[in-house]
Amino acid sequence: MSSFRPGRLIGILVGTVVILGLGVYGPAMLLGPLPAVTASTVTPAAGTSPLTPPVLSANGASAIAVLTATTSDVSGTTSTGTTSTGTVSQAAEPIAVAGTAEALPMASIAKVVTALVVLDAKPIADGESGPVVTLTAADFQSYLDYDQVGARSVTVFADEQWTELELLQALLLGSSNNHADSVARWAFGSLDAYVEAANAWLADNGLTGSAVVDATGLGDGSAGTATDLARLAGLAATDPIVSSILERPASALADRRGVENTTSFLPEEDITGISRSYTDAAGVCFLFTAEVSDGASSFTFSGAFIGEPTYDALTADLTALMESARAGVGPLPVLAAGDEYATFESAWGDEASAVVGVSRTRYAWQAATPEAATVTLKDFATARTGANVGEVQLTVAGEELSAALKLDQAINNPGLGWRLLHPIVMITALLDQ
């Protein structure tokens, strides 16, 4: 006859609990997720490239902006990236500005605005000349009026037919005031309507410090900031119609009276003029692009100098600018292989760093200290050496660059023993997941 044994029952219960506990605890510890590593961002040591800022004019106002740059990676291949185009989002901010920040009279730079606004309203397809425009008595009278006061003009007669492209050639290459009025009236119906459209175009393109009161720039109220006008130069230089006109010789109007190319200035310094003019109120004003090249790579920038007292002063200031450009432009090791941007530590003591895997260089102007880098890291618990663990991004000379971050040494699995001996850490990692 069996009797009740309390000790035996307690032993069975304890044994059951232990077995069940081990059945749950063991798999949870051995198969559960590991805690993610702890990450800390770091700033790599500053490079040794000396800063060589642009030398700009002490007169009036001036600014330069990145237009295009030919870049190379560590293997030596090249690619060209455009940072200033005919859209607001891509027009580059100036990399250097000098003089007053106030808007100054812009003289015939206003005609560049006229050309771009007209082309926005009446675009010309590549390889074509646009519609034919029959000039009126008002166009002929404009020519007579400007010619009488000695303002730049190109001869026209009533009932002549000019293509839109020819009107723009006379406007840009010859800086013809009567053609500025003619093409503006043709495109918008009146000069008042043109002025309204032009100011809306300036605002839409982010050139909020500038405004026009006419199509010619002879009015003192047609004024702009150097910052805006350097960006305007980039918009003009990357417009396919405007750039093609500027590339043609002065005799571009084949069946007309020809125009004197008023835009060219210091081409021996690798400067391409977009607009060059003078008025009593504005002084000498110059809109341009310029290039620095080592034969394999090139760096092109746009610029504006307004309020220069004389052409001799403009010559001296542009020469100084180009000397500083040739000294400051070159291949920069922007993101060097091995540069450390983050450190990692695991709960079990393994340590590693996130480093740039492949160098990224740029043929650019080391004009200012680069902006702080933005580091994006992945969450992980273990990873092999060389694993992609994030990305670093920064902006150099107006261009956004990025590089993958690699793990410089492995974060290994800690093993079964560590898992079993650290239940709180393992359970926390399981709950977090």
C-alpha cells in the first residue's frame, strides 16, 4: 500500500520547472538575436591641402560660382558633372563673394536676362532658328533713337524679316539695344508685359535680389546682386541656344550687316565673356565663365563683376582672379581611403571602425574649409571585415560627394558561452527586436 510522500512531489515539481526552464532558456540564449553594436561618429583628421581662396575685386561687387568640374576617382577615370543649369534646383550657390551685397545697376547684363526670358517663352529647338519675325516701324524707330544717342545698336528697317535666333545673336553678340526692345515686344506684346514676365522669371529662378525695369539695362533700376548675377552667368552658359550663340564668331548674322562681338574679353586667360558693358551709373560690368585645366581634368566657373571703375581695373581684377584660380584649383583627396568616420563596440568587447573604402578625389577649388560630413550608419550585431556599414556625404566646391563606409575589422559572434552567461543582455535584445 503506497503512501503520500510530499518530498517526492516537490522534487518532481522542481525537476519539471528546471527542465521546462532549460528548454526555454537554452534556445532563447543560443538562438536569439545578439544586441546591436554601439556606434559613435568621429571626425577624421583634417587634410593638409592649403586653402587658396579666390581673389575677387575690391570694386563694386563680384562673385563666382561652380559651373562644371571634371572629376576623377582613385583609378583615374573621369566624369563631368554639371552644377549649374537652367533650373532653380541646380543653379550653384557662389563659392566666393566680394564687395557690397546690395543690388547694383547691371548695364547690358540685363540683355542676358532678356534672352533667357524670351527663350523660356519662345523656345528654339536644337538646330533650328525659331520663327520668322517681321520688324515694324516701331523697331526701326528704336534703332534710330538708340543710334542718335550713341547707344549700341544694329541697323534694321521696317518690314525686314529676322529669325528669332538672329534677333538673339544681335542682342547678345552685338549688345544691340534696339534688338533687345524688338525681341521683347515680339515675345510679350509690349515692353511693360516683358518687364513683368522678366521679374517673375528672376523670382522663379531664385534670383530674388535682382530686378529689371527694361530689356536693355540702360535704366538704373535694372540692378542685381553679384551673387544673383554669378548664378545668372551659369544659367546662360548652360542654355544650349545662348551658349551656341556665344561660341560663334562675330559674323554670325550671315545675311545681315554683321555684329561686333562685344562679349569677348581676355580670352588668353581662358575667360569666355557673356556680357561686357558700361554705363555711367553701372560702371563696367562683366558676366563670364572661366576654365582652369591641367590637360586631363578641368574646372569651370561662372562669375560676375559689376561696378568696376574702368576697363583697366577690370583687366587687373580678372588677371588676379585667374592667378588665384590656377593656384587654387587641383585634384583634392576629398574622401581618402582609410579615413575613419565612426567606431563600433559590441556588448562582448569587439571593436572596429567605419572607414572610407575607396578614395574619392575631385578636381576643384580648395576655396574654403569643406562642410561637415553627414554620416549614415547601418544597425548590425556582427559583420565581416570589409562589410558595407554606412555612407559618408559632404559638399565640396558646390558638388555633393559620397562614399561607402567599410568595416576595418570583423565584429564576430561571441559564442555559446557568452550567450548563456548574459541572459539579461540577450533577453533585452530579443525584446527590442
